[in-house]
Amino acid sequence: MVKSGQLAEFGFSNPDRPRLGMEATELALVRRRLSQNTLTQVHRTDFHQLFLVTAGHGEAMVDFVDHPCGPGTLLHVSPGRVLRLPTGPLKAHMILFTAAFPPPLDRTRPLLSPFGPVLWHVPHAERAVLDQSARDLRQEYNRAGEPDDLLRQLLGVFLLRIARLHADEAGHGDPRFERFQQELERSFGTTRNAADYAARIGYSLRSLNRICVEATGQSAKTLIDARVALEAKRLLVHTDLSSAAIGHRLGFSEATNFTKFFARETGMSPGAFRQ
């Protein structure tokens, strides 16, 4: 991982095979090569990170939610989310890869989307299968030479097995809600008006609210504001941008309006949250 620019994001950088868009390793090895600051601070990456815990207990923070980790915990941090690396005496496989590296598979698209789940508790019956799949990836990764076709396919198998867990737990999503999510991801920095989103995806505001409530129990406006607040949190912790600059980036014309919005959504000022 390499630091880039003012935003303190980490871009993908494979230390062993610079041209390969994937790395299969262990959490312990990654910890040894990173600085103490990187290990303890929140950071944001532009690549996927999968952690499969095989032993020990600890905790990881993803998008400001603390997740207890133990044997059978599977964490997925998609590009753009913020992370504090797992703490505690954990043993875990780490699979890191760019968005372009896996084979295109319809069943893995929901998993790899910005809205996919962060955490699974892998059932005992599936743990050995996933563990072996991760080991197969690491064994092939450690073999010298090109091309990387087999690695791509092995990663596809690993992701399909995870997607099967997701299907078992979550069932099928509502494509109407997914359209709203995609539009929200594109436009949260330019509009917080629920009616704008309804018009852009071809529904009335009443219909959009019903779709959102059925999917999450929350209104469209609540989800929009939550997404803006999340991005504000991310920018506050991994950049040195001023509160006013962050507000402007998120579509607030006045810094005071952003401060009021953030305090309403989080219960504290931007400055207090950053500290």
C-alpha cells in the first residue's frame, strides 16, 4: 500500500509482483511491513481487502463500526471504505485485489459493489472450505512466473463461495432499491433532495420511500443524509481538508450549514469528530 496525495488514500501496490493486481498473504506479514502509524490509524484504500480469521480474537473498524473478530469472521472492505486494521492476536488470511483483477462473474457483483456486506460469521461447516480456498490462492500466488489466469480463476472461486454465504444470509435484493443505491453513490455530493433521486430513477417520491422502507426500514431522505454524513466522516479522518472544504465538496454552500447538518446526524461537531 502506498500513500498518495493530500487525501492520504492508499493505492494498490504489490511488493512481490508489481504488475499483478492481487496479493494473497497473511495479516501477520502485512503487520510486519507497515509502520506503527499505518497499523493504528484509519486509512482508505482504492482496492478490495478480504480478511478471513482462522484463530485468535480482536477487533477491526470499518466505516466507524467496530467489528469483533474471531475464528470464522470474514471481513470485506471495498474500495472507498475506511479501515483500521484488525487488532489483537489474530491469525488471518488477507486477499487484496484491484477491482479489475477478478473474472467478471454475475454472482459476485453484489458482493463487490460499494453496498455489499462488510461482515460474515462463516458457519463451521464452511470454514474448512474457505480456508483451503484461501490457501490455494496463496500457494499459486507464491509460484513464480506469468500469466496470472489461474490466480484470477482461483480468486473467482473464492468470491463465489463467499457470495454463496451472502445469498444464504441475505436472499435476493430488490433491483429497484439497488438502482436508488447506485444513483445515491453517484450523486450524494450534489443533491440531498429525495425527489431528485426519485425522478432520476423513474419513480414517484412516495414509491421511492416505500421501496427504501421495505429494504431498510428507513426513508429515502434518511438514507441520503446518512450517506452524506458517512462521507463527511471519511474525509474528516483521512484528510487534512478543513471542515468548510469538506462541506463544499459535499454540496453545502455555507460552512455553517454543513456544521449544523453534521451535528444533527452524528451528535457532535466536525472538529470534535476529527479529534
